[in-house]
Amino acid sequence: MEVDNATEKQTQPKKERQQRQQQKVHKVSIKNLDAWFGTKQALKNINLDVKDKTATAFIGPSGCGKTTLIRCLNRMHEMTPGGKAAGQVIIDGTNIYDRNIDPVIIKRRIGMVFQKPNPFPTMSIYDNVAAGLRLNGIKDKRLMDEIVKDGLEGAAIWDEVKNELDKPGMSLSGGQQQRLCIARALAMQPEVLLMDEPTSALDPIASSKIEELVHELKQRLTVIIVTHNMQQAARVSDYTAFMYLGEMIEYGPTKQIFENPQKELTERYISGKFG
């Protein structure tokens, strides 16, 4: 006798159903995360759930731990001399800090865009995007052409460079270089894209293009962006986390954080009383 879906649902343990539902909603779950530089603790007991296909902004004054946190999300922090982390970062149910997890695989699933554009200086536009593909053993030229084009289109720069792919990546403007770096990250087809103050070195026009791009990218992957610019956080993010002295002070929908913060410290920072 077959059991119908409704009966099967009822017989599943409640906790198991809740866990499955949560995994569908949350792309990244951070649990009890601590981080250090040598003996100095930079992050203290961070707990945070990031929803899939959303943009989440980390804000807070300089030195509060924003960049350290984002670097912990793809295991870059431990590459810093003296850097170590403890706790869990769970991507789709897998803790990336488990001993049997290869950090290289994690970096493929979780892309990173840095504060300053960093194209490979001796490489062409095409080779900048294709570099990671070659390192991962892709040799099929037709497939590589397709992925490079998809990456450049995804970074909203294809139309500007499609006729000059052999030109050096460094020949592009600052804003174009940053979008080239985004294309390089997208070529690896990440599930999560981390952006560490990606517009801080750019002019307002280039910055607005990156912001528009964030809105497009979150339709197909999860974006986490560190920004010192509260107006930018309000424009691009669905959720905002306010950090102070290595602690997560408040996290919630961006509208609520900026218009009705629950913590006095958040309200003081948002209103410009310190920063």
C-alpha cells in the first residue's frame, strides 16, 4: 500500500522537516564563528543565516571585522600569517571547516572580488577570465570561449570588450577592471560571490555600474558585500548586518536596519553619531 505525500510528510520527524526547509532557504549558515590574528581575537561568536539568491551587506566602522568575516567564508583567512578560525560555516548543509573538505573546492564554489581591481597584469582580457578554467584542466577551446563570454556578459562588460579580447586586462579603466575581475570569478560558476568593498577605489559612475550588477547577480546566486558606504548598503542589499569590535550587533532586513534598528548601538552608527 502506497503512502500519499501528505501522510508521508506527517510521519517525518518534525525536526528533520524543519532542517530540510531551512537548508532550502539558507545558502550560508554561520555558527559560533571565532577568528584570530595570532593572539588577537578578530571575530567573536558570529551567528548568521544568509538566504539564497539575496544580497547581504556587512557594515560597521573600520576594524570591526567585516573583511575578516568575509574572508572566513571561503577559508582565505587561514592563509594570513597567524590567522585561524573556529566554528562552522555551512554551505548547503556542508561545513566548509570540516577536516575532510578541500579548501580548493570551497574557493571554486565561493568566488571573491577584492577591494582594488587586480587583473593579472601580463594577461589579456580573455586570458584573465580563462585563467581559472585552465588551472582546472579545461582544454576544449569552444567550451572555454563559451564560458569566457558568459562570464563577461554576467559582469556586464562583454559589449565593451568583445572586439578587443586580446588587449591587456590592465589597459581597461578602473571600473572595467573591477568588472573583469567579477567576470573572472563568475567563470568558475560560483554559488556564492563575496565582494570586499568592490567600489571603494572607483568613481561614482563606475560604482553605480557595479551596484546595478549586484542587483542582476542576486537573481542567480548569493551575494555578500562588505561596504563602508551605508547608502550603498541601503541601495543594493536585501539584508544588512551591523558589526562592531568583532561582534555581530544586529542583522535583519535592510529596510528595518536603517529605518527601525532594534539596538541602540546600531541606531547611533546609522545616524552618524560614530563611525
